[in-house]
Amino acid sequence: MINEMNKGFASDNNSGVHPAIFKSMKNANNGHVVGYGDDPFTQKATEIFKNKFGDDTNVFFVFNGTGANVLGLSTVTQSFHSVICAETAHIQEDECGAPEKFTGCKLLPVEPVNGKITPKGIIPHLKGFDFEHHSQPRVISISQVTEMGTVYQPEEIRALANLAHENNMLLHMDGARIANAAVALDLDFKAFTKYCGVDILSFGGTKNGMMMGEAVLFFNPDLTHLTKYIRKQSMQLYSKMRFVSAQFLAYFENDLWKKTASHSNKMAQLLAEEVAKIPEVTLTEPVEANGVFAIVPQEVIKPLQEQFFFYIWNEKRSEVRWMTSWDTTEEEIFEFVELIKKLIEKKSSA
Amino acid sequence: MINEMNKGFASDNNSGVHPAIFKSMKNANNGHVVGYGDDPFTQKATEIFKNKFGDDTNVFFVFNGTGANVLGLSTVTQSFHSVICAETAHIQEDECGAPEKFTGCKLLPVEPVNGKITPKGIIPHLKGFDFEHHSQPRVISISQVTEMGTVYQPEEIRALANLAHENNMLLHMDGARIANAAVALDLDFKAFTKYCGVDILSFGGTKNGMMMGEAVLFFNPDLTHLTKYIRKQSMQLYSKMRFVSAQFLAYFENDLWKKTASHSNKMAQLLAEEVAKIPEVTLTEPVEANGVFAIVPQEVIKPLQEQFFFYIWNEKRSEVRWMTSWDTTEEEIFEFVELIKKLIEKKSSA
Amino acid sequence: MINEMNKGFASDNNSGVHPAIFKSMKNANNGHVVGYGDDPFTQKATEIFKNKFGDDTNVFFVFNGTGANVLGLSTVTQSFHSVICAETAHIQEDECGAPEKFTGCKLLPVEPVNGKITPKGIIPHLKGFDFEHHSQPRVISISQVTEMGTVYQPEEIRALANLAHENNMLLHMDGARIANAAVALDLDFKAFTKYCGVDILSFGGTKNGMMMGEAVLFFNPDLTHLTKYIRKQSMQLYSKMRFVSAQFLAYFENDLWKKTASHSNKMAQLLAEEVAKIPEVTLTEPVEANGVFAIVPQEVIKPLQEQFFFYIWNEKRSEVRWMTSWDTTEEEIFEFVELIKKLIEKKSSA
Amino acid sequence: MINEMNKGFASDNNSGVHPAIFKSMKNANNGHVVGYGDDPFTQKATEIFKNKFGDDTNVFFVFNGTGANVLGLSTVTQSFHSVICAETAHIQEDECGAPEKFTGCKLLPVEPVNGKITPKGIIPHLKGFDFEHHSQPRVISISQVTEMGTVYQPEEIRALANLAHENNMLLHMDGARIANAAVALDLDFKAFTKYCGVDILSFGGTKNGMMMGEAVLFFNPDLTHLTKYIRKQSMQLYSKMRFVSAQFLAYFENDLWKKTASHSNKMAQLLAEEVAKIPEVTLTEPVEANGVFAIVPQEVIKPLQEQFFFYIWNEKRSEVRWMTSWDTTEEEIFEFVELIKKLIEKKSSA
């Protein structure tokens, strides 16, 4: 089924490309440059990341978020390792087993609270070290923003990093929505990643106005002497890499990322505030970034979806997920909320 | 080292994006569409492929050529299979082992003649069928255009397809430069692929004016009921897929692909003709598409590379590879040839 | 550290080989036979399994339990599948990630009750079918006897099989201690495996008096046309296979397996009864086969281990695991129980 | 088809177990010992290997030859590496792709001369170092005895080791028939392995009178800190390991291995000498260990196989392989040769 609607709250990756980013790609489309990253655009984009995260940061551009996560995890694991993550983590739920397939590792899911995992949930898995029968715990992986629209506080991240490091493990962050987190925390990127002990970061932009491309950042350069081979072997080395790099140039220019993510987060707040006024709708997760989770009367879901596309999160609970994005408008939100109200009324009066 | 030159003969993927393709991407950048391929652009691009190759063609868009080859091979192999290809094949030489890593298969390299493999070279590997100690031959894989710039004739392809099918095997074609082959053969795509018995085709466009994206085509729909999972697990499922599909829309509109590939091939012919006039330069492969292989005096290579970027193919033989592309100009070629002459003269008079 | 003790309750695989099995191996050691299973001993052993489980049973001998589980799972899965099992399952806890490494699948652990999983725990994982982002549920795997020494009742197995089959999935049983289960249930093997809907069975004997070797049984021959290649590729094809097959000949002769497993189970019952009389010792799992789990005063564990080797199961809870085996004697048990009592007394009087 | 013949020249692994080895296993079958290698038998066997190869040798016992090769290669490779070996190597031809599947590496076959590879054949593959598009050459792997029954001289091994080490690579030796090589060279094991620069050795005994089990030896202990996990994950960790170790105890006692291998080699010499007298039979490889390769009249093969089992090596050339083993008798050989003569005569007179 092809969905022809061009509005909705299905996902921030249903949105298009920010015009400034498109323009930057166009500017990069000028003559020949060497492929696979040895070009001036990639050099500049790399420098920006080093400026933001420190000179000892190693940067690898890839195509997409799953590729970023897998490259980050592959670089630091052997096949007999395990990776601890939330039951709801993208690497556990939404990557069709790419991490297991490519790394060979075992993923150990931990029940999250509001999408977040804590030392309490992780510690029972920190066992069997040095015991050859047991997959060796090696990475704790968290998503920032989480898949439930919540945001880890710096001290929560630091606690996880400490736990990891005390056990000779590493902390990986899936930052598919890292800009939304930065805005929510009102911190620069480094403050809640490298400074909190994150070792590997999937830095995404596609959900915040880019066309494609992620950057995998390693804050310990000792880890990465083999990463370039892994990237190529994992089919994530882009020939015309300048067209990813050029996007990041625009993304960081005048903090474009901040404007788009701020807008997106604000729209989620607005949506949350407005639906909270409807007694039949119950928010199920704190709205901290650009995702809104809510239980709505089951009967209104389908007619609502006919005009605004979005996904049901939990069929049984009648829980839905609404994602806002950089191009969501206030009008859309009010229109959407009015429609919910109308559908609920109609249903009650039926 | 970052190369700042914006001209050269290094690779057709060092070129940029054709303006018409860029424009099509821009047109697609309008509001929200569902991600991961359930969008109208992808629907249309798929229809075009079905029009060109037949309704029973299944189409899967991916990010890049290595991804296309791996998806195609993964779909039709089990890990205990083997894949027979040229020693010079991209899957053997240039993918850092991605096929082995992802499929688990053994690759069996065959010594090619002018980049092509023949039944004679393949037949010795068609053994051990049903013998559990031996990797089971399953796929013959060829590149069209080959990595040596040559083009398989339809009857050569048919002979390989027949050999494959007689042995319950499949024929895969790496069509990273398939447009250049179509132009060279003066045939439509179907005539030398599906009609000649090709089963799986990596259909590339990036080397002929696209930004990124390939299509994996399967001519037997029975093969593909699991391909969508393999694509996702192999990190090749693009969220904003419309931006690949929109490129293909432009690529096929008014046969843009034919114009760009024709131009590229003509430029290679011109280059070949011109350098053939230089006694100190020897062409080493037939020039049938957009690649020119030549032995040049060793002393001129480095100064030549300082003004035009290209790769040494065989250091010992002093053999170089020059690739032309959709945006190569006659002026560049004449300038290049003059420089060669000048450098050779200088050397002789030294 | 090398443990020189030759008694204890560490594991049933710490025991040696039953003399009748050894004798059968010796009898097989007569001249040449074809390797890799095309020998009369393997033929006979295969026939016995077919007699016991039905002619449509396909039998593959392998070296060990992990190999058996991986071969069984590999045969029926693709890398994008998932396998649902108990958190305590051998494939989850004790195989160092071999299933993930070799199959590429995701393992989904379910919290067990007394080592067993139930539809209630499994059903939340039966989602995402046909959704390419999600690992596709394919196998439910249970251990019989469970790792907690408990035994699934036939109706429990049937319920899991029905759940699997309703979802186009398969039921795998890790039968490392299947003889102990058969004795506990007082049923023949078929009654609680094939007849209850089990599709794939790892049939072990090493923990019940054999030297090495397991049989992987498939009750649907349609599944196994590729298994022989997978066995070879997974390094589980034994050249001198007669020495595994000959063990199974003795194992089934006059129901030797039943005598050894009955004895082992009885010894566990005796041990459980005797320690239950000690107020300071608490049994933590039902004793249904040959494993006894108990909480004992922490101070007695170490001195106890100095005379009888066994493993601590849960350090925090001071829970230990005692396994009996085919050669455990009543004397050992009484000696052991007396020692526990003595150590507890000593401790109280200290 | 089950072959009931108990004599023949099919393979040295069609033979049984030497009585002294069987007896040692029986002696080990006494009470409980800790599983998975922490037992006194394994300790002693390890000490013997350390005595023979030096204290810095790390020893890992596994089930079989394929397992040994894969464990050795996995320990020293990443998935983007390549392994260079003979086209006829066991890892290339006879392991159903286990090395590719488990390591992810590319195998690069080199055309051998009399089963052996030389620097000349290898050097063309030593390219693409540090180039991320190319599988990185990491291991040269040779078989000693080769699959063609020939034996590398120490200086040949040293040359390969030097070549490997100069390129930051390692030398692996598949020693499935290492005892036959030691006897052929009249050298102790160390002299043509560790002393010649071999880094990893699969030390086999199954083809020389053992029941099962190989030892993987690493002469650089820095390589092996992860090997124990790889062994477990590769399904090669044997629970009742004493029954492999006990075999090695007998194997080395009074140089049993030397007696059995000497006998086997002598029998091959005798066979070669005798068939060499038959004008219609042509030896095709030097007979240096326990394998004889010969071209025989096609018509005699089948009737010959009806009385003595053996394999056709090359159907087209009418080339057969005859392997002798520790239990081959002179009588068998003379009987066999007479039969060949008789069949040839019969054929000529027909």
C-alpha cells in the first residue's frame, strides 16, 4: 500500500530535507572530487566534528542509522561479546537482527523505565566474566533520545558509563535523535556524550532535516585502527561521500540543527499540551523531545489515520505514537487535535 | 591526503550528479511521505523497472553497489554455497570481503580474459555437487561492463547463463556500469540481461550521473520472498527512499542514462584514439565502454597525476587506468593527451 | 586450577563412560569402515532412532550439545529470524553466543518459572510478523530437562508446539538430559517430543553415560535437505563417526539409557530428601530429574567444595546446584549429607 | 550407500583406533573429573605439548581437523582479512566453507606444484595493504603433509614464514598428517614447525590411530587471550575432554605416533614401488608420506573398488588416490597390486 498523504506524525524520517541542506549538497555538486571520503567536503565536516567533540575524536560517515550502530558496535566487539540495551532499543527491536548478524554478539535486553535503562536493570547481566561458556559483556548501548521520546540526563549517562568502565566495558549511544536531546537538555553535544563517558556515538541527522547519512564518532582513537575496513565490509562506505559531508556542513552552519530540533520538540510539546486537554486521551510517556505516546479511544484511531498517517504503538493498549519533525506546523497540530476531538465526540454521540 | 583537483580520470564515481537528477530529487522534496519505500516515487520507479524488464521483475533499492551485490547474492545463497567470478571482479577484489562476511559463501576466482570469464574457466569449479565436504557451486557472477572496461556480448552471457542453469545455478550480473554496456552494445537493458538468462542484476547509476542508490532486480519472483528482511538486516534499507527513487525517475526520463553513458563511452574512445597515436603508450585492453587501460612510461605517471588524478592499475607493468564519465569534456581529454606528450618529450630530451 | 577429586555433584558430564558403552565402542574398533557416517554402525544407530521416533525422522549425529542445538536451529532459520527461549536456557546462557554467531538470529529470552517458559511469557514476543524492521519469530526453544532440573509435562509441550505452529514457527527441544526427562515422566521418548509437536530435537547422551556425541532429530524430513552441508560447515561432521554411533547402539540396548537415567534421578531424589531434613538448607526448585538446587549457609559452601566438587548457582542467594549422575552412589550422598550437617553444626557451635 | 568392506585405501581416517590409545582412554574412564579441560589428563597432555614445542606454546584441544583449522584462523583474523592457501588445501576444498562462514575472511587459492605453494604463487596476492577496499592479507596456510601426499622441506616452510612475517602476516600449518611428515623428514615436530616460523599449528592424530581430537598450537601466546571464547563459540569445546587428552598421552608414549606413521609411510612406499612396476599405471605425485596418486586404466577402477574401497581423484584423467594407514598390511598391498594386475590383464585380453 502506498500512502499518498504528505502530512502526519508517522515518523520524523517521513519529512523531507531542509532547504539549506539541499542547497549545500547542490554547492558540493561541482566537478570531480576523489571518492570514498578523500575530498575537501568530508575533510571539513570531519573538522567540525573534531571541533565539537575534541581532536581525539575519530569520525566515520555512513549511510544510515542501522549502519552507524552496527559499525560502532562491530569496531569494539568480538563475536563472543554481549551488548546490553533496552528492550525497546532500535538495535533490539527495529534493525531486523543486523547487530547479531554482523557482529555475532548476543544482545541482552533490559526492561526499560520510560525507555531508559539503569544500572539496576543492567547489573544482573554483568556476570560470567572470564567464563568461556558465557557471552562476555562488552557494551552498554543506550538511545538518546530514547525510543519512548524520553531523554537521559547527564548524570544518568555518567552512571551508565561508570558502570561500563568499571567492568571493562564501553558505552555506546544511538544518537539518531541526538539533536532533539541536545535541545531538550539545553546542552552542547559534548556535554552529555563524551563528557559523560560515552565511548561510541552514532550521530544522526536524517530525522532532523538531512537526506541521509550518519557519523559514527569514537572518542578513543585507539579503538578505530580497523574501523575503515569494517565500514567497507559492512557496505557503508559511500563513493560520493561529499554528498553526506556537505549536508553536515549545512547542518552545523549557524546551528541549523538546533533550530530544526527546537521546532520539532516544541511541536511535540504543543501536541502533548493540546491532547492532554482531551479527557479521553492519556499520555503514557513524559514528552521530553519530539515524540508523543498516548492512549486514545480505539475507535478513533482508524478514521484519524485516514487523514494523518501515524503508527499504533501497542494495539492491545490502544496506544499510539506521534512524532513531530522539523517541518511540522502549528496548523497541522491544531487541525489534528480538532479532528481527534471531533472523532471522539462523534463516537460518544453514536 | 585530500585531493583538491576537480578534474581527472580516476573514476566515474568521482564525478558529480547530473543536474536533471538533482532537479528530480528537489521535486521529490515536498512534504511528508511514508519511509522505507512505501512512497509514490518508489512506486513509480519500480513501475519503470517493471516496464523495462517485465512485470515479473522484483525491484529492491539499496544504497550502493557493494550493498546491491551482497543483497543479490544473499537472497539466492546459503552459507555453504560458492560463487564463481573473475579474479578481477569487484566482489572479489574491491569489496573488502563483504560477500564472504555477509553470505558466508566461498568465492571462487577464475582467471579472466580481458576481464571476462568463460565456461572454460568455470567448468573446473563445477564439481563436488551433493558432496557435503565441498562448498556447493550456486552462482556465476559477472560484471557488465567488466572491471577491465570490456563488454560481454549477448551470446557470451547466454552461454554463461546456460552453463549456470544446467547446473542448477544462477547467473548474477554486477551492473555498476550497465548503462555504458547498453550503449556499447546498442541494446536495451533487457536484451542482454533477462533475455540472456541473467537471474539477478545489480543495476547501478551512481557511476553514470546519479548521487547514490542502486536497484537489485530479480527476474524470478520466487527467489525474493525473503529479500526484504535481508535488505533491512544488511543495513541497506533507506528511510527516505524517495530520494533514490526520484533519481531513477530522472535517469530514465527521455533516456537520460543513454545520453550520459554515450558521452562517457565516446570520451573513452577519443582518449584511446588519441593516446594510441603516442608511440610510447600502449593500450592493454580493448576500449569498449568508458575505461582505458594503458602502459605509459613510468616517469610520466607522477607528474601526470599532479594535474589529472587517476590510479595506477599495475605498478610493475607501469599500467594505468583512465575512466571517463558523463561530465568528461573533449577539452580535458586533449589537454590530458597534450600533457602526456609533453611529459614524454621532456623525458626523452632529459 | 586442576581439580583432582573424582567425586562430586558438579555436573553429570563430569562422570565417565558407562562400561557397556565403552565395550560397544571397542567392538566397533575393527578394521576399516567408510568415514563420515556411511558405515554400518551409523546405519544401525539411525535405524534405532527411526524405530523409536518414526520412519520420517531424519537423524544427524554431531559431537556435542552446543553443536546439536546450533545445527538444529541453523537448519530451520534464516539470519533475520528470532529464537525464543528461557533466560536460563543453555543456548542463551552457556554457549558463548554460538547460536547468534552461527545462525545470525536474535535470541529472545523469556523469564522462566521453575526453568520453564509458557505461552504467557512468549506471546508478547510474537509480533512484527511480515514487518521487515523486526527479527521474524521462527523458533521456540525449550530444554527438557530444564536447566533448573524441572521437567515439562506433555501438555505443556503441546501448548508450546501449538503456539509455535499457529504462528508458522517451530518447536525445538534441547534434550541434553532427555533420558532423565523420559524417566521422570515415565514415557517413551516419542510421547513427549514428536507426539507433542516438537519439530527438532537435540538428543543427548553424554550427560547420561556416553563419551561424546549427540543426535539431532528432525521430525519433518522436508526441513533437512540442506542439513548435511550445515553440519559439515559447522565443524560437526565426525570422520570416525562409528565411534559415536556405536555408543548409541549400546545406549539403547536393553534400555541402558533408562537404567542410568533412573539411577541418576533416584540419587537426586535421595539427596533432596536427605537435605530437606536439614533445617538450614532450603530447596529452591522442584526436584524432578537429576538436579538439586538449594540455598545453604554460605559458610559451609567452601569447606564442602573442598571434599565434593559442585558449582555455586547464585552467589548472592547462597544457592548451589548439585547434579547427580549415572554413577553417583548412595554412599556418596549419605557421606555428602553428613558432611553438610557436620559443617553446619561446626559453624553454629563456632 | 553403506560400504561394508573393512579394508581399502580410501582414507587414513577409515582406520580404527590403535589399541594402546584405546587402552589409555579406558584408563581415563575412572570416576569423575571436572569437565571442559580442567582435568589431570588434559593438564598432562598440555605439558607434553609444551615439552615438545616450548613452554610458550598455548594448546587448545578440539574435536576435529576442520574445527582445529577454523579455531586457529579465527584466533588471528578479523573478518576483513584474507587467507592464502593452495587450491587443493583442505580449508579450500574440503571444509564446505567453514573458514569463510566462521571467520568471514576471503580465501585466496594459489595453484600448487605437487600440492605445495611457494612465494612465487603467493606474492601476487600480497597487495592492497592498508587499502580499505581490499581484503587484507593476514595468513598463509599450508598443509603438512599436503593433500597431494607431498612434504614441505624445512627451508620451504621457512621461506613461507619469512614472506608472511615480512608482510605482517602469520603462517598457519594444517597438520592433519603431521606425524607422517615428521617421519618423512626424520625430524622432530618442532624442527619443521615452530623452528621454521610456523605461528599456528593444527596438530592432528585422528588419521594416525586416534579416535578423535586435534590440538591447536599457538607459538606466540600473545595471540591467544581470546581463543578460549572462540573455541566455545565455535562448538569445539568438549565436555569430557579427558577422552581426547588421554589419547594424546598414549600417542606420545614411547613415540607411538612415530611407529604408526612410519608404518603408514612405508606401506605407501611399498604400494608405490609395486604399482610402478605395472606399465599401465603412472604415479602422478612424488610419494613422500602415506598417499599414492596414480593414473590407472579407467576400466579397472570400478572392479577394483568393489574389493578395495578408495576414491577417484580426477575422473577425467582417470587418477585415483590411495591412502595407507597405521593398520595397512603388506598382505593387503600385495593382494591389491595383484588384483590391479589381474584386472589389467583381463581388460587387455578382452
